Amino acid sequence: MNKPRVVTLGGGFAGLRLLYRLSHALADRVDLVLVDERSTSFAKPVLPEVAFTGTPVDHARFPLQSILERRGCTFIQAAVSYVAEQLVAPKSYQLFGQ
């Protein structure tokens, strides 16, 4: 039996927060996927340190793939070209074999 797939577009603060909440609430009942054209995201609370104390920006950046895999989610690095009902089609990746 195939589990429903929930796809989140964007690995910024809101996208990651949604994915974390869904992973806690739905656990093994759905496949969680995050699509973002960037391979990293930023820890927003650290950005003032970067701006005002000269902390390197890499201290605020973290890789999406490893974070999501630890939560049992799938990460796809791609730019989304369009969204249709029950279908997400990134430019460089076929999510649902067509």
C-alpha cells in the first residue's frame, strides 16, 4: 500500500517548521518530501550575529539533506516550474513518473 505523499515547497523557516510539525503529527503515515533549489538553509536566530559581530555566514547555514534524512523525510534539490493538483514537477526531477 502506497502512503500519501506530502510535498513542501521551500526549505526556509516556514517550510522547515511545517515539515517538522508534520513529521511529529503524522509519523509513518505519510511520505514527507521537501523541494528546494538550494542545498542549504539559514538558522535565522544566528543572522544578527553574522551581521553585527562578523561571525562567518557559514555558521548560520546548514545542509537540508542531512537534516531531513534524520527526520525520515526526502529532500529533492530542484527548482519547481509549476504546481498542479496532486502533482509537483520540478524542472530537473520527475517526482511522479510520467
